[in-house]
Amino acid sequence: MRRVRQKNTSAESALRRELHALGLRYRVQVPILTKPRRVADIVFAGPRVVVFVDGCFWHGCPQHATWPKQNAEFWRAKIVANRQRDLDTDARLLAQGWEVVRIWAHDKPHEAASRIAKLVRVRKAKGYS
């Protein structure tokens, strides 16, 4: 498990390339909450849009998640805790005025980038810089 990347995954990199191609500029790996500490994958600070790219296994994707047979109780608890942490993070960020976007690792980067670009444009039009 040490070899599993937590940042700069292939899904994140592909999404960032698409966002950059659309002319969007952003920050990566930004600590967005302090207590408890949460790090966002991609942040558009002006329009206050935060993007998380969630891995199917680690975040329990409804389409692709699998439940390991070895040490099943540990892994089920881990994935359920990850889901609960994601919900908590989303709620805290929404309360602070952020728009939260969650992208699954299996989502097509071009489609996800288009969705994010539209949201960023809408937020900028509403007066968020």
C-alpha cells in the first residue's frame, strides 16, 4: 500500500491537463481546512471552487468499488470512514462558501474539466473573483 500515490495520480494529472488546455489556472495540493486538516487536489481560489479526485477503491465508488476478502473488516471500516470524512469535508467547505466538486478517477477527464470550467465561469460571473 505504500506504493499507492496520494497525489499527482494519473487521474489528477489528466484532469489538470484538460483544465489547463481550457485556459484555466489553479493551485494544486492546497491545505483547504486546518482542523481537521484536509488537502484539496485542485483549487480555484478566486471563484472558491475546490476539486477532489477520488479513487474508486479508497472512496467506495458505487460503480467500481470492490470489497477485499483479506482483512475485510479493516478495509470496510477504512472505506466507510473515508466516505464519512468526505461528507464532513464537503459540509465544512460549503458552510465557508466554497463550491465542492468531486470527480471519480474513472470519469473522463475532458467531461470533468468541462463541468468544472462551467462552474468556475458561473461563479466568476456571480462576482467571485
